[in-house]
Amino acid sequence: QSLSEGMKVIDEQTRQVEDELGSLRDAVAEKVRIKRLLSRLDSLLKLPETLREDITNGNYRKATKSYLSAHSILSKHSVGFESLKTIETECHGILEDMVKTLRRKLKHWSHSSLLMDNDEGMADENEEWDQPSDPPKTMSEIFECAGTLFLVLPQDDGGMRTTFDSGFSADECKSMSLVAAVRLLERLLDAHQIELQDSMFSSSDFDEDTYGAKSNHNPQGTDDQAPPNGSNLIPTVYLDNILEAAALFGLSFGSGSISKLGEEDRQNLIDFLSEAYSGFLAHVRAVLLEQSLQVEPPEESENAVLDETAEEGDKAYGEVSGAMSFLLKSVRDLASGLALPEIGVDVEFAAGLFDQAVEVTEAMVRRRVAETFFILRQHVVQDCLSPFVKEAIAYPSDEDARVVAIVQMASVALSDGMQLVDDTVRSILTGEEMVSSTKGVQIEMIKDAVQACSRRFATWLASTLERLAGCESSEPKKLIEVRDKIEEVEDDIDGLNDDAETSQLQTNKADDMSNISDLHDTLADKVESALDDIFAQIDEASDDVVSELILAISEMCRLAARSIMENIQNSITSSMEGDRKAHKSSHMFSLSEEPSARRVIDKEKGISDRFHLAASRVLAMYALNHGSTAGMAACKDLYEIAGGDGEPVPTRPRSGVCTLLEHVKMASIECSFVFGGKKRANPVPEFPDDEDDFYPRSPMLRSGKSLAARMPTIKGLQLDVERMFSEKVPTYPNSSKVLDFTREAVVVIIMKVAFKAIEEQARACSFAASGYRQLQVDVAFLRHMIPHYISDDYVFEGTNANIMVGNILSDVMAAAGERCVDEDCIGSEQFNDTEGNRKTPLDVVRFFMLSADAADKESKLFIIYEDITE
């Protein structure tokens, strides 16, 4: 009851207040309404001044909105009020001048071809084209201009202009604003490039406040924090303007968000972002490449200078490394900003921008890895190969088994080279500068780059060892295309130049970057210069030393085939396992733990096969050099002897033939030291009782007197039959096939080359009877000694080696028979000595081998003794 009475009292008091103050409240409301009307009237009266002030300050859209909001009132009441009519006319003129100015600015900024249209009122503007507007300073200035012109367009789709004719459609306003934005971004890159160039030639600090790291906001809010190393190389203001352009495009044409734009407008914006971002990456890539080439290569090739250059290269790369880390951070911020709902760019597209930045970073990392391995080549040549060659040449020549010592030197040189490779691999995978640049980059990518460069280095090393041994370079030759028509060349100059420029900026994973680097070209020249010095030393050395050096290089290649890629793989694996946790904690992406991460660097054994092939080629060069020298010695006096200048009846093999076997003996002993096994195949064979078994020739020639001697008229037919059934023996080994690394394989090649040289020399001689008989003695002597060096059952390239080299000796006699002027002696294995006794070539050889003079002197030069007791 008391509550009910209280409510009645409150109601009564409320009615009294309402009665007393209600009229006053209505009066206040009326006065407020009048004040609002007076304020609006005052705004109308001051509208021209307000418009001019907003236009002067660059607030074109604000001025346009103010006019459009007042336009309905002015158009309704200006008929009865002269002052309002004057204001309306004045405001309309102000806005009309503003629209013309903005249209002229937008055309100049976008360099639009729409300027020269024939619309009414365009003549005055065409006259003003010679007085272009100042370029925009900010992105907001561009979209303020384009957004204002878009704002004065009608809201319907009828295409009719309402109050002002901007001269553009809605699509034209959007496209021209994006073009103007691209041109502004290009000017920012040009300004950044100029700033970088100025900083190179002046001692003043780089202006980071404008184009460097400080253009980005500091997330920690600490203004005194030092910018990252190399941040001045990344124009982050460019990325800020890209983000601002995307946001302003949505605000100006999409009612505040890109998601409210049409499909075509969104695609145009995506195309703009792609184009602008591609230009940014191309600029950054060029800047980073230029920065990485700042270090001048040394004029001298001393190790100290080379080490100093490597340190300077690491210092220069330190700035590049910091720039790459800062690049990834800046692009990540850009991608995050574009993906915000307020802007509304597709998340996948924004993520793709970051992926492209990672590709640039990976390309630079691969380039640095390739550059480091290129410097490694110079270290290997100067610190390993050059000392090895010097020591091998200077080694005393009177030492026994000198080739063994040289092979040991080669092994030490290879071991030193592998240590350099190990140091290089570990410095790449664990070095401070390299690790700091890989934030945001898969460590597996660095491992792949190291593996790829290791394979290229190994291939280069194999080719270099081949060249040291005297082989031709196996590197692919570069072909130059020559065009016939000059007109076509002139037409394609621009295209070729464009391709040349863009090729320097491509980022494929196989890019060695050496093709675009002046530094790499200079390093290549340094490596070639160091190799030329080694070649000069080898040219001045004796033939024996060069021969032993070649054999040692072959063994070095064999050792490299077994160990080099395994050692590199162990270096990579140990470095990866030792620093995997550190990398994993510092990377933005989790590291792969798949089994493929531990894949073998040479799982297909391509590098191992390459070194095996190099060893085979070098060994073949060793054998060919011996064979060539031996063949020259055997052919030295053959021309004179063939013409009859020698003894009428041969009494011994020529000394040149003995020298041939000396080379065979030397090679046989050296190869046995290197490859192991016996020095010889058999002792010197006994002379056969039946000489018919000694000559593997046609049945017509096995009788004491040949059929050719009894019937000289069938000489040509006999030779043709022998040639028909003779086996074609390739003289030189196939360079693409791997030889047997055995003593006998080398001996076979030496004999083939030397015997073939005798055959070719015989084809160029005319043989008298005495010369022909001397050659018969030489061939019988060589045929008798073959089993001493080559086993009876040894097979070379699918053929019995004894039969193979014996067939070449048969070809020698066949060639001499074709050039012999005395048909009676052709094919005959008997002749009369000075006392009238009948003898055979084998009898002469037997007498020579059993004579005291030969046993004491000459036979020791070509007979191989397994131990000192023989």
C-alpha cells in the first residue's frame, strides 16, 4: 500500500513539472532547429570558400561530397533567392574547374591516349597538354583524383552525366588510376637506384628514412633500434605504396573493400599487384646481384690475396644476407596486410607473393654457393694441383720406383683437395652469413644447392685432371649461330637485348649464375691462368717424368672415383646433423624429416663413372704417348734401311726396335707398381724347334720356299687373299669406354700403336731385298718377345691380345711386300748369309738373343726380371 501511494506521489509531481516546463522545452527544441537551419544556411553561404579551401588542401572528394550534399538544397531554393542562385553558380564553376584539373592530372599521370579525343570542351585542355602537371608524390594523391572523378559519375548505369562531365567512364577512372600508380612505383624504384649509386660514390649515410628500413613501422615501437644490416638495399616504401594502392582502390571504387568490387575490377587489381610486385622483385634481384659483385678480384693469384678476397666476399655477402632476411620480413608484412578483411585480397595470392620472395632468396643463396665453389676451384689448383706437379717434376730421377712416390704425391694432393672441399661445405652449411640469409628458406634447398655445386665441381675436377694429362677438354663446346641476312639481325636487336636483360634476372634452380657474373668470369680466368702455369711446367719436364705424372694422375682419378663423392656426402650429412636443430628453430618452415632428405649425392654413380672414365682416358693417354714414342724410335731409320743402305744380310734386329721394347718394359714395370701384380707375363720364351709354328700365316707361306717365290705372277693375288682374311684391329682405344686398369691392357695399346706406326712407315717406303729381310728380322724379334709381356690367355676388347698384336705384325709384312721391288724375296722366310748358309729371320733373332754381347748389354734393356736372381 505504501508503494502504491509513493507511485501516485511521483506521478503527480511529474505532471506538475510537465505543466510548468513543457512550453519551455518546446521553445528550446524550436531554437535548436532554427540554429541548425542557420548553421546549414551559413554553410551554404560559405560553401564557395569551403570548396576552395578543400581543393587547395587536396581534399577533392570532401569538396565534391560537400557540393553534392548542398546541391539538392540549392537547386530547390535558388529560384526564389538570388543569393542562393549566385552561390549555386559559383560552386558549380568551382567544381567544374576542379574536375577539369583532375582530369588533366589523371591523364598526365597515366599518360592516357584519351586526351586527344574530340569531345566538346577538349580543345582548351589539349592546349594545356604542353604544360603537364607535377607528378604525384603519394599514392593517396592519385586515388584522391581518380576517386573524385568517379564520385561525380551518375549512380545508375544509364551512362548519362548528371552535373559534371569528367570525360571518363567508371572503368576508365579505375584503369587510369592503376596505370598512374604503376608509374609512381617505377619512379620510386628509380629514386632508390639513384640513392644506391650516390651512396657508393659518397661517404654520406644512406637515406633510409625515405627508401630504406625506417619506412616500415617498428613493431617493437623502439625508434632507437638500429636497422638490419643491408636493409637499405630493399625499398620497403615501394611495398608500402603497393599496400596503400590496394586499400585506396577498394575505398575509392568499392565502398571500402575490394570484396565489394566486381569480378573484372578485382582481376584488374590483381593484375596491378602482380605487375608491381614483379617489378619490385626484378629491382631487388638486380640490386642484390650488383651488391654481391662489389668486391674486385685480386690481380695476383697468391693464396694470401685469394683468402683476403674470400673474406671481402663474405663481408659483401653479409650485407646481401641481411637484405634477404629483411626482404622476407617486408614481403611477409605486405602479404599479411593484403590478406586483411579490410582490403580483401585472396589469401592464396598473398601467400604467392611471399613464395616468390623466397624464390629470389633461394636464387641468391644458390648463387653464393656456386660462387664459393668457384673460388674453391682456384684454391684446389693453387694449393693442391700446382704443388703436386712441382714436387713430381723435382723428384730425383735416379730413385727406384719413382712412379710409386709420384702416385703417393697424387694421393696426398687429392686428400688436400678433399679437405678444402670439406671446409667449403661446412662453411656454407654452418657459416654465420649463410645461416643468417636462410631464414624463411628451406635448409634442404641449401643442401640441394651444395650437392649440385659439388657435382659440378667434381665434373670440373675430372675434366681438369684429364687436361693435365694432355687430353682434350671434355666440356661441351658452345656453338655460335651466324645469320645470313643482316636485316633479320637488325630487326631482332631489341628483342635480343631484352632477352639478355631478363635472362640475368631469371631464378631457376639450376642457375649457376656464373653466366651473368663478371666476378665469375674473372675467377674462371684466374683458374685458367693457374692451369696454364702448370701446363708450362709440364711442357718443360722430361718425357719420363711426364709419363710417370700421367700415370699418377690416372691413379688419382681412380682414387677420386672411389672416395670423392662419399667424402662430400659425409661432410654434408655431418654438417646437417650437427646444425639441424639450430636451423629448425630459426626457420619459418619446418624442416623435412623424410628419408629423401638423406639421399645420396651420387646415387646413380654418375660422378664416380665420370672419374672412372677420366682415369681410363688418362691411362689411354699414358699408353698412347709410350706407343707413339716407341713407334717413332722403331721408324727412325726404317726409310734408309728399306732402301738398301743397311747391311746386305741382317745380323740382328735394328736398335730402334729394341728401343720400342724398352718403352714396353718401362710401362710394364710402372704399371705393375701402380696396379699391382707381376711385372711381366712370362719369361722370355724359348725358340721353337719347328719354325712353321712360329709364323701364323697362310698355308702358302709355311713351306721353305713360298709359292709366291716359285710363281711371282700370283704375288698380287696372294696379298689380296691375305688381306681378305686379315682381321681389322682398331689402333686407338675408344675414349667413351673404360679400359682395364691392368698392366697388360697398357702394354697391348703401346704395341698396337707402335706396330701400326711401323706399318704406316712401311707403306711409305720402297723396299729392296736387304731392307725387306731386315724388316723380317725385326718382326720376328717382336713376335718372339710378345709372350714375354702379354699372357697367352689375355683378352683385350673381346680378342686374344697375342693374336691381335701378331696380326698387326703380319700387316706390317704385307705392307712391306706390296712395296718390295724384289718379288723373289716376298714371303720367303729363308735367305743366304755372307758365307752362303741358309738362315731364317728367327735364326738371326736366336743368335742375337744368345750372343754374349746381347745378354750383357742390350737384352737387359727390354727383358723384365721379376727378381734379382733371374
